[in-house]
Amino acid sequence: MFLNCHSFHSLRYGTLSMEELVQQAHSLGIKELVLTDINTITAIYDFKKECEKVGIKPIAGIEVRKENKLLYIAIAKELSGIGEVNKALTDHNCYGAELSETAPAFKNVFIVYPIDNIPSKLKENEFIGVREEELSLLIRPEFKRLIPKMVVLQPVTFSTKKEYNLHRILRAIDNNTLLSKLVEQDVCKKSEYFKSEDLIMGAFQRYPEIIKNTKKILHACSFEFDFEKVKNKQYYTKSKESDVKLLRRLAYLGLKKRYGKDHEIAKIRVEKELKVIDELNFCSYFLITWDIVRYSNRMGFMHVGRGSGANSIVSYCIGITDICPLELDLYFERFLNLNRKSPPDFDIDWSWQNRDTILEYIFNRYGKNHVAFCGTNVEFKYKSRFREVGKAFGLPKDELDDLTKKPMEAHETNSVVQTIHKYVRLMERFPNQRSMHACGILISEEPITNYSALEMPPKGFPIVQFDMNVAEDIKLEKFDILSQRGLGTIKDTVELIKKTRGIDVDIRDTRISKDEEKANEYLAIGRTIGCFYIESPAMRGLLRRLKCDNYRILVAASSIIRPGVAQSGMMREYIFRHNHPNQFEYFHSVFEENLKETYGIMVYQEDVIKIAQYFGGLSLADGDILRRAMSGKGRSIKKLQEVKANFFKKCIEKGHSEALTIEAFRQIESFAGYSFCKAHSASYAVESYQSLYLKVYYPLEFMVSVINNQGGFYRTEVYIHEAKMSGGNIQVPCVNSSEFQTTLKGKNIFLGLMLLEGLETKIAHGIVEERERNGNYQSLQDFIKRIPIGIEAIQTLIFIGAFRFTGKQKNELLVEARVLLMNFKPENIGLMLIEEPVQEFKLPELKRENFEDAFDEIELIGFPVSCSPFDLLQTKYRGSVFVKDLLKFHKRQIKMLAYLIARKHVPTKKGEMYFGTWIDANGDYFDTAHFPDSLKQYDFQGGGCYLLLGTVEVDYHFPTITIHKMAKMPMIPDPRYSYDKEKQYDIHRQIKEDVSMTNRKPYPQANEIELPRVYFDEK
């Protein structure tokens, strides 16, 4: 009897999760159920699985609405019917087709119209839905004659009175209005909940024909779906045979190029892999990926193939990856094996500048009917739940801010706030909107609308309505097409080196991108600011602690830094064992046999699987659950708990001690969702090394490219400082010398116009384009004549010094600009006073104070360029110790003066602590630790310079200062406002810092790990 059920995937409408919907139906003994979420099929595949668990017949449908008006309910007779409705919704969502009041001529779909939208003529497959409360209308002649075409309409949207109120709140959120302003059309009827079928039959007993029609629809529909059949594009060519032939030919061409003619080990590995790829029918997956990469190479783009795909020598030979699996002993079975049914998973990175071009190629090459992005369900986050529910109740902004910024226990206890708490809790896990998966592309064999309606988010590429977990369940595996700024930096640096020095750098040459003497020296001392993945304070500290002086250690470091290893406490243990290889004993002989390269510590996903299999005796199937959990597959993380019991049982059977078993699983568990496979680490390490090589030998070109790619871990100021430390002469923007981006001319680095926050992008580009067309600007007059610009933008350019080539002072230029722009309208450009020489004004000589320019720079680009932050301090003191001497002061208390670069929040069991990154007056970097006790009295006060008092702790070659006291040092008053005391310190608040917050649980301390370095007697 239930032809119209909503889950909470009817966004900001339904209140029931899929599990709740099905369980409620089951508890009432309902045997057939139709899911009809509003304009979406998001949940139909989960719905089918949930129904079949409890013996309910699932039927799929969609409720079609237009601007909050119910047009009709579409119920699929079979799977192809869902495809028909998907196609109609896709035409509307993506191509602007109108949703008509009546349904299109569907072939395998039943249509149910509401009683207030009955078409003039009903087709054979079309019916009218009648609610119980509408039965009294059937005595009217116009409805009575239609009874033979009527069915029972008992919608389900909520389950309790409390959930009805939640539904109303969701509707207020959706309509961006107050609860009190909702009208009847905005909300569902109060009767939209599950009732027993006996009650419904009783209500409709006078209309047996209506009951019969309803049962007829339920009986005629089915939802058969093959979850095991792979839905991806089957063949790259026209058949499997020709795919196999092409892949073999490409692999052998690449084998010769990568390894030479007679590399027997490589040849054996290629043959073994080709056999498995063929047996698993994954040739097309490899070839499609190869095709995308081939196009990228043809366009001159850089890419990085990473993830477990780099375990494959075939992917290495055909150019998908640049990691030799033989060199790093990467085993293919981690990527593909005969027990694995799902396609392999290639992760491929492009520069953020090139990714859209790659995406356009994929959509054009494989057809818009077969390609879409994976979707993702964005849930209401903690803050948005409070803000949205509070808005629905009409709370003012300051109270909303209070709710979102404070934890629940710190909120007021009045009745309104308590009511908001109640509904905020109910909204946990509720989806708020569908969005585009960050990188997952689906390429299907059949039209993709057979599986989902498509939507068009603002980004401009269509998405399916389900997420990656559902895509995986239905065997529609994604291609991960990612983007990052690191590759853009490498590409731009290579191009800039060619332009400035005439040198062609083959950055993929492994002699320079994996092991180079000077680059190794930089690695070992953590001199890696700007380099992909290895520039953060934590990573630079790790490199120094490991004295990482080669590519192999870098590969390990790339994985050790991940939360999986760090959270288990084994990052600390790895550092100890690396520095003291003769001062530890292995946990067990299995750890020694399988993890000797990493000192018996699980560092990579492969290590976890090895220990699970060889130490814990788990099956390959359980090992695959572990692999998926470690890859962040949410559903597999839940299954990890099921594996746990089996692990403990097998360990007992093998005779392992309980203590060792607990410790081994604790480490395994820490990897769930937070780890790299070895091939992934190796891919990251190659890109990191490529960045480092460029930084070492071409530092100015490299730092300019980092700035233009909008940096990485730090703000632009830090990269400009690094360029200065590398010998660059930093120049503020100039209308005659600067481009939109930052440019390098000899050793002069002209900051780009894009860095001026007060200058519109369009104007910035226009300045450069006009200069390229008609030559340099001769004067301010000439500039205003040629560029349509207002006084505010001109002021920005004057104050940053962009007209310094005129030799005039800023205040003189400002007066001149105001006269020239008097009554100026952009459309009158060229018809102004300017046709005549501007009147020369004799201004009184206005002396500019020292550092006025620096304060202009802070205001306009966020930091001083013409001087150091230290120059702006009231004190001349610069500290008693400098970074270059820190190693000499182990365990000694020191005072330093430092400029704050970044701080990272770290949770501990005793409270919040921070790690700080600073530069001293010489421009060198160092790090500090701020524990909860110290922070209570001496907390951070925003960006700027601080006087620090602390004790130096040298930890494996890496000095950190544990801070006892600190005080922010006062800057000189802003000399531009010497006449206005109130404004003299306004600009000081604009000095920036980088703050990163962490929500994870505290890492365990060494004393909390029960078995850190002990040999276990297994008797």
C-alpha cells in the first residue's frame, strides 16, 4: 500500500534514514515497499539491499517535483523504467528541458498523479493517488468517474510527532525562512507516516477497486539488479581480444624503453601481470587510463600516477606511472589479484591548471551519455546544524555565532536553546546537499542514466546522484583524476628555467629526480620550504630526525608522517630504530622476516596485510577488508571490527600471547583510513624530490613558481621570504614591470598584480594587456588615459608604489590622480582633460616618514616588502641566541626574538598544545612547543614578533624550543596616522599567521605503548 516513501535523501524534506525506513516497514509486517525520493535515485541501491535483508520486496521510483510542487510519482516496472525517468530528469537538470505538468510517454513506468494535478486524459500506465483524508472528495462527479484509475496514496516522510517537527525545520531551512512563516504548501501532511496495512484497507474498504489497482502496481513491479556485473566501459577497442593485443604491444614497447632489450626479470613480471589483467577482464581499464595519459603527454602536461597502481610493471611500462616496482620491491598482488573482483584503482594527478582540460577530453572522448563525476552526500556539519536550526527559530546573528562557536555544554540553558539542541541531535548524519566527488570519474558501458539521473553542479561537469560507496557496490568503479599545485609548480619552474637561462631540464630523469648529492644534503637538514609534501613543519622535523639523505628513506618518511603510523605511536619508534639500529629487538620473528626494511614496524598498507596474514593467520578476503579500510572506505572500516574477532581467535590458535596480540591489532587498527601503500609513498617521494632538485639548483625560478601556483602549506609571505633568502631582490608591483603573476627578471622578483587584494582581476589583466599592445606607461596621466579605472583602484596602485618609475612621491601622485579623475566616467576615456597637459600643482614638500611604505604594503598585500618585520619593532633587541647556534644549547634555557610563521594545534590528554614555526632576525626557521600549562599564561596573540623564553631540546639532530614564557613585541605606531592616535595601531592587527587545527584524538605517549621495544617470549 506504500507507493510513495521518502528517506532523508529527499533533501531537507524526509527525516528517515534508509535503515529506519525499512525497519519500520518490517516491524509492521509490510512486504512490498516503493522508495520515491524527491527527484533522486540516491538511495535505491542501498534500499534494495536493506529490503532484501528483511524479506521486503523493493520497488524503485522517483517523486518528481518542480519548485516545491508535486507533479507526479514515477514507479519503475523494472530497472529500465528507472533509466527512463533518470533520462528525463537529466535533460532537465543538465540541459534546461522543462519538467512538464504531465509525465512523458514512459514505457516501463507507472505514473501516479496527485489529486490536484490530474491531466485531461490518463494513459494506460497512469493513475491518480488518493489519500485517506481525500476520500470524501470522491462523491463529486468529476472524481467519481475516475475511481477505476485511482490508487491508495499513503506517503511516508516521518515517523513521530517529534520528527514531523524536524520535517518542518528542514522545510524552513530549505526555504530560508522562519518556522512561523511556513505555509501549508511548504510542508507535508501530518498523516505521512507508516500505518498498518489493515488500517489502510479499512479506510478504503468502500473502494475495493482502488485497493485492487494499488496491489496491481505493486505486483507488476520488480527491481532486479545485478550487483556483480561490472558496469564500466567493457572494451577500449571493439573487443576483448583486440584490447589484450593492444595492451600487450604497448607493454612490450614500454618494457624495451624502460629496461632495455634483455631484462629477463622485468619480462617475466610483465607476462605474469598481463595474464592476471586478461583473466580479470581489466584490459580496458588500463587502456582507457593509458589513453588519458597519452593525451596529457601530447598536450605537454605533467602527471603523476600514484596509489597502488604503481605496484604494476605494466602501468610503469605504458607510462601511467613513473615508479619502477622492481626497484622498490612492490608486489603486484597488492594492486590486482585473482581474488579481487573490482577494477584496479589508478590515482592520477595533474596540475590544477590542466585538470579541466583533461576532464573535457574524457567527456568528449567517451561521450556525455557515458561519463559523469561520482557524487558525494554532504552532511549537515556541526556548525551548520546549529546555525540553520537557530535561523529557523529566528535567533539573531550574535546568538547564532555563540551557538556555533561554543561546545554544546557551554550554551545557555533556556528553553529555545534546549529545543534547538534536541533537533540538532536528530539531524546528525543528515545529508544537506549533493556535491561532486573531488576526483572520481565514472565511464560506463551502457548509458550512465541507466543507473542515475545526472545533476549539474556549479563546477560544470555532470554528477551521478550516488556516492563512491554506492558506485563501488554496483560495480561502477571510478577513475581518480586529481589535481594539485605541486605539479603546476614543477611545470612552471621548468618553463621559467628555459626562459631565463635557456636550459632544458628533463625533470623525469631519475638521475636527478631520485638521488642527487646536493638535494640529499638539503633533505637531511629539512631545507624543503615550497617542496611538495615535505615542507610542513612536521615533515621537515621528521626529515631532520631521520637525517633523511636519500630517496629510499624519503619514501618511508612520506608514509611515516601519515596519522596511521603516528597514531599508533610507531612513528616515534621508527625514528628510534632508524637512529639506533642495534638497540631494539623485534616484536616477533614474523615482524623480522616481513618488515626488516622498516625495522619491524608497519609503515605501509602492505605491511599491515603481511602481519595480518602471516602473524594473525587472516585469509586473503579479510586482508582485502583491511586494505579497503586503510584506503578510507567507510563501510570497510565498520567491517574491520568483524575482522578483529577472527584475528584474536587465529592468534590464540597460533599460540601468540594476549599482550602481543592486543598490541599488534592496536597498531593495525590505527591504520584504518589513514595510510599509504608503498607505491603511493614512492610516487609522492618522486614528486617531492623533483621539487627539491629545482629548489636546490634554480631557487629563484622555483620560488616564483611556488608563489604563482599560490603556494602550499604556508601563506605567500613565507615563500617571498624564502625567495629573498635565496638571493632574490623583491620588488613591489609596478605597472610597467609587473605581470598579473609574479615575474623574474635577473635577480629581481616583481610581485604580481594578482597579489593586490584591492585590485580587480579584470583591471589587473587589462593593465598588462594594454601595456603589451601599446608600450610602457609614460606617466600617471598616460596610464589613466589608457586604462578605465576608478579612484580606489588608482589609490591602491599609488600606495603600493606601482608608479614609482615617475619619480614622484605618493602624495603628489594622489593629488594628480584626483584631479585627472574628477567627474571621470569610464565610457568617456580618451575624451578627458588629459588631451591637454594636466595642470602642474606646486605642492608643499611633504616629507614621508621612514616605514610609511612598509605600512602601505602591510595594508595592501598583508606583509612588508621594503623592510623586515623586525625593523618595525619598537625594540632594537634581536635575541641572545640565533637558529644557527641552537644545536649547541641542548637542555639550556635561552631567549630569542622571532617572527611567527605558523602554529599547529595538537590535542593532548592534558589539554590543547601548539607547535610553532618562526624565523629569527637572520631569516632562519626554527620550531617551538607550547604545552597547556605555558599557554594558560602565555598564549598566542596573533601574527607578529614575540620574545620567547624556553629550553632547547635536541631530538635526533632536530632542535625544538619548549616555551616557558612569551610576549608579543610592540611595533612602532603607524607613521601614516601620526595625527590620529586611534588609527595608529589599526594596521597591526592585519599581520598574519598560519593556524592549522586538529580534531583527532591525542597520539599516545611512549609510556602508554605497552610493548615498544621488548622481545616477547612466546612460550
